[in-house]
Amino acid sequence: MNRERSWIEIDLSNYIANLDNIKSFMESKQDFLQIIKADAYGHGAYQIAKTAIEQGAKLLGVANFDEGSLIRYQGIESDILILSPSLDSEIDSIIEHNLIPTINDIEFAHKVNSAASKLNKVVKVHINIDTGMNRSGVRADSALDFIQEISKLKGVQIDGLFTHFAESENDSIFTLQQYNLFCQTIDIIIKEIPELQINYLHCSNSCGVINYNFPRMNLVRIGILSFGIYTTPELKEKIKLSPVMRFKTTVSQIKLAKCGEYISYNRTYQTETEMPYAILPIGYADGYDFMLSNRGVVLHNNRLLPIRGKVTMDMTLIESPENNNINIGDEVLLFGTSQLRIEQLTKLYSGSPYELATQIGKRAKRYYFFEGKIESEEPLLRRDFYTPDFSDKRLSKVIEEALHKRISSNEISNLLFKEIITKYIANSDQNIAYRKNFNHTIEFKLSDEFPEFYEVHTVLSYTKRLNSSSFIIACATDLETLNHYFQKSDVEYRWLLAENIQLTQKAFSISNIQVNNTPVTVKTIKHKNSLEYQCSSPKLQDVVGTETQFYIETKTYYPKSSHQLSVYITEPTQGVNITFKYPKTISKVETITILSGEGKYPNIDNKKNEIQVNTGISNWLFPNSGVVFSY
């Protein structure tokens, strides 16, 4: 690890040890919810969430939708409870990301129910019962009526009830009053709504777990104590906790002030003797609190050194006695060991360790240690790449820059960006089409009515995201017209007819077409060189934006004189299976595959009068791939 201007070390081994010590205070049947709001109190929400789940956490707690959606984006699949009230504008996204909102308002509950019912989903919720903190939540004396109404909603499942203690650190009388009121409220609810099944009851925060024993609750919420931060001195006598976060910096300059000179802005510190001092390249822009001016201390070579003068935006000055032997490049600990804990530091200016922990390290990388070794690291600003943070223009630029960074050839990276990325990813105004489970069977039969043609029966099925409640199936008698339909995103199937066949519905007809097993209405429009079949159904509007199953059967004709049949893949497609069936009069068929992507080496199975080309269900093909059957 290279020395930097500032950095943060997160000791996951200490976090796990703290968790184990806290869990020793829990009842055997109690589970825990790990609080990861505010980026896990500045410790990094993803890494803490991941480790907590490995240590048995049943749920994760966040403050709002944005925090929950980021954790989902990073790949965490466990239940995530949004503890604070959510906004109406966030409801659809909460459901999309499978988050658990806290319900405090009956109108909000009805809106959640309405949104869930439209998607044929049931949303788990928790209800916050206010027992005396008088912040968010429904008052205890109104809880029964509130829950009775919510329990009738088909799109909402009451998964948990909870309350929040106002002063579990040092006021046992009020805490017990809150707990007793919560239990009384639960008893009334159970009596009046016996059919109600509640999975979780929870009231204790970190201090509540240590200071009280509430066996009726089957879930506790563990937060700041798991990070080794004591909220009251009395807790030190009850539980051993080790700091998880270490905030460090590097000495950038050594100077000498003469007797009587002033240090830093506004001349708040005057030297009484000649004073060596060191400059640290961190300040309040890094989250190191301005209130530590002339109050704070740092640790260097196991010795506490005082801060002199005001903490500035980018620099902090510390006194360095001559015998301390401090040098440029030396490591300095700002807090994070038993000698200099964050709560000791905030006590110097009557501050809050919660506040300092969450504001620290805005310009510092985070390094995650496990058993003394670096396990992973996070970038500056503690924000992983999260696409909703970026404008469409900026996303395109990020993609282009990433290609240049990863590919040594600018020529190749430019080609990839312009010909593939721009067309299929970078343009957000284009609904990106892709298909899955693509099965296409084409069967040639001899025709008595048209001896110069094969009668062709096709069956096509696939899954794709439906972007509109209507779409088109088209056939054309020339390549120029057909190419026009290749450019249209609402065309699901295209077929090239021979120029010498009369353009009628008999030449190309739809035998069966369904979306999600529902028939659709087909309207035929004839143009000079093409037939359009416009397909629609009012029921499709309900599934727009979701993955749907398409099923299309057609009957048409193909000239015997062609001697080859081409099947094209026009969209990114996962799992391709193409079957060509032909009559005995065709003695030999050669299969030529022109495929790009993961499935470019498909399995080709030659059977009697049948050939099957299969890429495998999980492999993707790029557009402009194709298979040619030559006979």
C-alpha cells in the first residue's frame, strides 16, 4: 500500500470480533439487523453489509431508498429495511429493487399497495410505532386502527413492527416505559387481529442490546457499537470493543516557528518558545472537524501531539517537540486505536462520534483489512461507480474512456465504441432490444400448388422486454425494402419473398401469434413491395417494460432455385437454437455459421432431413450473426 495524503483502514477482523461480543448479549433465538446507513457510519456500506451477512445478519438497515438501491446495485440480495419515511416518488423504485419500506402514513401505504397490485406483487413492510421519541412513526394510541387498515391491503405484507428508543444509553426508566408501551400495543394488535402474522418484532439499538434484556423481541438492530465506538463511558465496563476505522495521514512539511509568532488563520495560537511543527495535508474538507482547532491531538510514534492553530480546509498543523524525531513522509494516526479513539477526540470539543465518523475521509481511499492483510479497497469519495449518478452524455464518455484504458490500440477501441457500444448501449434514447431463449424452426415441404417453390412453415419463440403494446411482422420482395424493416425497432419478424411471387396474404401468412400465451389482433397493410402485419392488444399495455414470451407461426414460400437459406440474428441474443427441416428431395445440406459473441462455436447436430444449430442456453450472440444452410 502506497503512502497517500490521507487514507482509511477498515479492520474487518475487529468488526467481526465486536459483533461476536455484542451477540453474546443477545437471546439465543434473536436475530440481528446490521445498520449500514450513512455508508455504514463511514465504514463502507457494501463491505460491512457483505461481512455482516456472512456473520448471520438477517436484514440490513438503511436510511433511504438511495442507500438501499446502491447496495442492491452492488449485488447484495438480502432483505433491506428502509428505516426512515420514504417519498411517494420512490415507491415504484422501492418495489423494483425489492426493498422493505417503513410505513408511517396510511396514504403512503395505499399508494404502495396500488403500485404493487399493478405488478401483481406483494411488498413487505415494517411499521414504526412511536412510543415516546416523537420523531417518525405512528403513535402507539393510533397503531391498532392503522394496522387494521393496512392488513386489508392485498399488495402489502406487514413483515415487522418496531419502535425506537430515545435514550437507551443512560435513561433506563424512560427506556422501559417505551418498551412496556410497545409490548402493550403489540398485545392489543394480536388480540384484535389474530390472523396477522408478524415475522419480526424489534426495539433495541446497539446500546439497548447491551443494557437491557428483551427476550420477547426476535430481532435487534446493531449499529455504532459494532464499529467499536462507545457512545457512553459506562459501556466500557460492560463490553470490549475494538475500533474498526483508522484514519491516517502523512507528514508533508516540517517547519520552525520563532517565539511569539502566530500559527494558522486568525492567529488563534501564539508560540511561547521556538516551536518545531509539522504540516499534515488534511483539513475540514477531508472531514477532520474544524472544532478540533487548538483542541485535537494526533498520534505519532506512540506519542500524542497537539494541534496548533485552526484546522484549515486542506491542512492541519501539529506541534512536534525536537526529541520526537518527526520526518516528512511519516505516518500519523488521526484516530482509530485504543490510544486515540474517535469518541475521545469528539469529547475534546463536545462533539458527536456519529457525526465525525460519517464525515471523515471524503478525499481518502479506504483499505479493508482482514487478519492483517488488505482484502479490498474503495475509491476516493467512497462512491462506487453507480450509473444513476451520471448523465447520459457522461455515461457515454465513461464507456469510451474505459475502452481506451483497457485496450492498448486506440484504433480498435474507437471501432468498438462507434460500431457496437454507441449503437447498443450508449444511446439512452434508444430502447435496447435483446432476446433470450431464441428457438427458430424452419421446415421446407414440397408444394403441389407452386411446384417451383417450397412451402415453408416457421415457428419462432423467444423472450424479450416488451417496449410497446404493438409491434410489426413484415415480409418484402426486395432487399432494399426489407432493409428498411431491419432499421425499425418495432419489427419482430422479417421475411424475404421471391420477386416472382404475387404479393398476397397467401404468399405470407401468420398462422398463430401470441404474447405471454395471449392472442393478439393482427391488421394487414399492403405496400408496393411489402406486407405489414400490425399486431396489438390492450392487454399488452400491462406488460410493457417487462420480459415477455413471444410465439410466432408463419406459412410462406421459398424458391427452389435459391439453393440457400439464411437466418439472421438482428439483436443481442442469449441462447440460440435454429432448426432446419427439409424434404428427401434435398440430398445434402451444408451449414455455414457466421457468429460473433460467446456462442460463436455452436453445436451442429445433423439428423435425417434435419439440422439443429445450438449455441447453448447461456451464451450470447452479437447482432449481424447468422447461419446459412446451403443445399
